[in-house]
Amino acid sequence: MAYKPRVEPDFLKIMRLLNARGNLTEQERRYYENKQKGYDGEVMFDQLVTEQLRCEGLVLNDLLFKFNNTYFQIDTTIIFKETINLYDVKNFEGDYYYEGGKFFSINGEERKNPLLQLERCESYFRQLLHSLGYKCNVVSHLVHINPEFTLYQVPRNYPIIFPSQLNSLRKKLNNHQLKLGDYHKRLADKLISMHIIESPYEMVPAYSYEQLKKDMICDKCQSFSILVVDGKLVCHNCGHQVLIEFGILRCVEEFKLLFPKRKITTTVIYEWCGGAVSKKIIRQVLKKYFRTIGYGRWYYFE
Ligand SMILES: [Zn+2]
């Protein structure tokens, strides 16, 4: 179990909703899909490597720091007794090559060299540790997680881990058996306390309530083909089923995420669900799971 688990960023959740409810331009959609792919790669790394570790190490996922007015982000950090390992995970697909220390896609287009980003990140992290009074040996690696990624002409001393090397990475990490002390736990807590949580609302394109499609949306396939059958919401696109109650709660969560300042009322959620479920049922669910504030016509839920 990670000491700092990875949670899906609200940014991605909002973008997914905007994408499904029809508010993204082609460019924004590509941007979202790219970010989603990157996140999926990180989750894949967790599943294949860090979640399977049986060693003495503290895994901190997704850290964002500001140091000397510069932001830097680390996908995975593992604190061992002897070293701190950093991993930057890339979910690139297709063929790439290195030439003269530069990074190209197979059609000869130069791309941002992820190794430079890694180097920069490691350097900032070292400085950050130093400023906190910690002396640790830091080792960083770039992980190419996608099995459909090929890299040509890569010098073997480059700190890159390929999909075929993930098993041996896991075995190697499991060799770290030296017990961690309070020193390491304090460092982990310090790093977590310094992690910056970005507001997703500054990162997503502008949207308004009026622009978005109001209907119930399938949790699994993001389609709107939801029908009410025997107290359940059934998706006619993928077959996914959920109890009406939980479907409504999901709609409320969506609405709160998209419009954090708006008040939750029966009418608001009824409209947001596109009238798919009766007001009576919505009111029952809201009363069951939320606190009622105010009275008469003016009450809302929190
Ligand atoms: Zn579905």
C-alpha cells in the first residue's frame, strides 16, 4: 500500500465530463486524451511495480513541488534506507529514436527529450532535500510503460526502463530490506506536506451550466443511453447496471465537481439528470445522504 496513494486528478474528471457533455473543442479533447493517457500510464506502473513490492520502502505517488519559483512533478518516489528512487512514467506509443543526444519520433520530428525533464526534476529534488537538511542518495529513471513503444539508437547507459524490464525492476526493488527509521518517515511526511494541490478550475476550459447536456451518464462508457429498469439504471450501450440511488449520488458528485458554488436542491439534480428519474426519488436520496439546510421552499442539501 502506497504511503501516498495516487488519486485521479479532478482535472481529468472534469475534462471527462466536459468531453461527454459536449463542451470541448477538438484541440481541448486531444489535450484531455493526452493527459488521460499519461495518467493511465502512471496507474499501470503502480499496478505492475509499486503495488506489488514487498520491501522496506515508502512509496509516494504524484508529488508536485514549488522550489525556487519553479514547479516540478514526480510521478513516483520511493524512499529506501540507502537511496531515494524517482520514476517518471511515459506512456508513449510508436517508434522513436535518439540521435546526437536528441529525441525524435520515427518521422524525424524532434520531440521534447524526456531525459532532460528527468534530469531537471532530479536536480530540483536534490536541492529541495538539501534545503530541508536531508542528505540522501537520489537515483532517477525514466519508465516507458507502453508495450507498443520502441526506442532505437538508445545508449545503454541511459537511465531508461522498458516494459520488458519491469519484472526485473520489481525484483531489484524487492531486495531493499533494510528497515526504515523515523528519519525516513519524517521525510516522507515533510514531502507530502509540501505537495501542492492545484485547483482544477484554472486548468480546464471555461464552461457554463447552460452549455452542458443534462442527462444521466454511464459510469463505464460515458454514454447517455441510460434507462430505468426495476429500480436500476441500465446502460444500453455497455450493459453496466447500478442501483438508482447510487446513480443519483454519482450525478450529485458530478454536479458538485463541475459547479462547486451552486446549491444542491431536488430541482437542480432533477434537471441535471435530464428528468430521467422522478423528483420524488431524487428527494428521498438527497435526504438520505445529505444534510438538509434551511426550510420550506428554500432548503438545500450539503
Ligand atoms: Zn455504458
